[in-house]
Amino acid sequence: MALALLQTLAILLNVAWWIIIVQAILSWLIAFNVINTSNDIVRSIWVALDRLTEPLYRPIRRIMPDLGALDLSPMVVLIIIIILQGPGLTALSSLLLT
């Protein structure tokens, strides 16, 4: 049971990682006018990714200073995910599986 919980947590962290990466790349493409949000498909993907990532970014944006157009909250969330995937899951597995 504990192993299944750890594997599920690892999968969820991996999915969150890729959602943040795709959202960051899409935001760059929109910012540089490579793709346009007037396209319904692009807009719906953008809104869906924004709704998925905003709850992760909101607490970090409250703490970090406003840097204008530069948003570092995705990078901070990715660093937190890396920490959770590496030492976090290792420590949790040693606690649960012993």
C-alpha cells in the first residue's frame, strides 16, 4: 500500500512538472506573438493550464517581490518539485517502508 502511494505521488509530481513546463513554453510563445490567443484552441489550452498552475503559483507570488514582467514563480515551483521528487520521496519511502 505504501509503495503504491509513493508511486502515485511520484507520478503526480512528474505530471505537475510537465504541466508547468508546457505552460511556461506556451507563455513565451504567446509573449513573442508566435501563437495567438484569438485562436479558440490556443485560448482554451492557455486557460486550462492557467487554472491548473495558478493555485501553485499564488502562494509563491505573495512571498516573492514583484519583478515586473519577469515571473520567477514557475521556476520556484519546479525547484520545489525537484526537492520533493529527490530527497522528499526518499525520506518518505524510508519512513513508510520500514
